[in-house]
Amino acid sequence: MRALFAQGDDFLDTCVSLMGRAMNTVPSGTELGHVIDAMPVKPINVTFNFDVNGAISLSGNIRVLTAAGTPPTKAITLSIAGQSNELLPETDVGSSVFGRTGSNYGVTTYFPFSVSGPLLKNTTSFVVSAAGISAETFEISHRLWIVPSLTSLSDVIVNVTIATSSSTSCSDLTAEVASPLKQGGTLAPTIKNMTLGLRQLPETISGYTICHGQLQLDRLPTGLVSINVEDIAGPTDRLLLNGGAAGW
């Protein structure tokens, strides 16, 4: 382990070689499928929410991978709900082994966005395009989602608010809370899963039925608390609390 640490940047080459040998060691006669490449354009933490006026909004980031030796993308276009928005990148960029040539690494760039308006309620997809990048369409669902601005973890109390535009009642929804808790004798946490009871609130927001539930954790969590909601059609949304990380 000390020798690996001493390799510095060359440590990555050692890992790639070892992982390659492990993955390429397969039984004879095995037919490998197509190579899985990283998505050059990918939505990150794209989340529905209600703004301060109660209007529906959609925000998140678009992650763009640029191959080594290629200038980073300076702007992209997000087309949604009948409008086009030019997105500019964050100042900081990252590096990526995808698109690597020799000792050079590709660049990872994030483009934050936030859009709002009544047409979002009927939107089922959005399109991302840019110069030198093929237009990509991504599906989204506004039917059932956890409301980040109305969902919180305070000490050991979890408050969850869910918006639904379907005819499904709150009693037909299932909300699960998974909390990492300390356990003796190890640094690894144990995961405590709890089912959250939901009730329908009398008011609606932007035409959405609002479901709410609250529960108390056994003790303070050691990391992100996960909230998952589903209906008869299956899982629909997931939100992470206690670190500002949220998305689906």
C-alpha cells in the first residue's frame, strides 16, 4: 500500500491495469457486449420544486464531458416547455479519464439551471444541445415528486412533503426513510429503514395534491438520509437530506 501511495499520479494507471485484468478474466466462450461509454451529456440532480410564489420550478445541473485536447464547451442550450435557455458553465471544472489521450485528461464541466412556469406541469422531457454536441432528449416525470423546499431533517425529526398530480390518494403512496446510524464495534453505519405515514393536506399548490408525513429517527444520523416514494406503478422519486444533496 505504501508503494502504491508513492506512485502519485501513476497510481491511476496501476488501478486501470488491475481493473482491466480483473474484468477481462472471464470464462472461455463468454461473448462480450458493446463497450459502455460514458454519456457525454448527463443531467445531474434535476429536481422539481415550488418557488416562493408557489409556482412549479425545475433546477439542477447538466454535466458535459469534453475529450482531452478539445476546448471545454462554453455554452449549451436547454429547451423545455416551449422556451430555450442558454446555460453558462460554472467557473470550476474537473478532470475525467474518459476521452483521455496519453497523460492528458478530459474536462468535466457543469452547467447549472433553474426554470419555472405553469407549462412545466405538462412537460415530459427537455432537450440539451450545443455546438459540436448532438442534441440529447431526457425524459422527466412531474406526476409524483418529493418537494425539496418543504422537506427537511431537523435533529432527529424528518418532515416529508410530496406533490402528486395524479388521481392517486396519499394513502396509496409509500414513503420509505433510510437513515445511517452508528453501531458499536465498527465505523460502518447500520441502515435503519422506516415507513412514513402520509396524510393529505387541505390546500393544493399549483394544482398539485400535497401529502405530508413526519417521523422521528432513533438517534442522530451519521450521513445522508434517503427518502424514497412510490405508488402502484413503482418507485418514482428519491431525495437525500442532511447534506444539501438532492436529485433523481
